Amino acid sequence: MSSLKVLTATAVLVMSSSAFADIRVADTHNGAWVTVTENGQPAANATVSVANVPQQRQSYKTDANGRVFIPLTLENSRSIKYKATTEGGKQSSRFAFHSTNK
């Protein structure tokens, strides 16, 4: 009986997580490439912003492939929080570590 509960809980989590937007971040020397997907597909025209970098107040829109480059000027390595909202209104956020030693 307990294995049935585990399978049911796993199925619910998989189904609920696939209904949300997902953010992937690739750190580069001068910023980050951010990819936003919705239900496993690229989310074009999603709005992406950085939440915890005071000097970065601008938001960016993803291209047809769900990608956008966000320029970052950091004086030290830190964890940055990205927020994305798709055209359908689904929201997601993710922390990513950015190093200044590249």
C-alpha cells in the first residue's frame, strides 16, 4: 500500500511541475544566458528579470527559442535570483551562482 502512495505522490509532483515555467541559467564572463521553458517548450516573449542585484532594474524578453542574454557587472562572486513570467502568466524563479573568476 505504501508503494502505491509513493507512486501517486511522484505522479502528482511530475504533473504539477510540468505545468510551470522553468528557468535554466548559463553563466558567462559578462552576464548570463537565461532559457525559459513552459511545459517543456521554449517560452518566447517571457519577461526575465534579476531580483537581488540593485543596479540591475531592467527586464528582458526571451526570443523565439526562449533565450535571452542578461548583462551583469559584478564586483564579487554571488548567487543571483532570476524571475521569469511567461506570456501565459506562469511564473518561476531560480538562484544561480555567478563567479567573477573566469
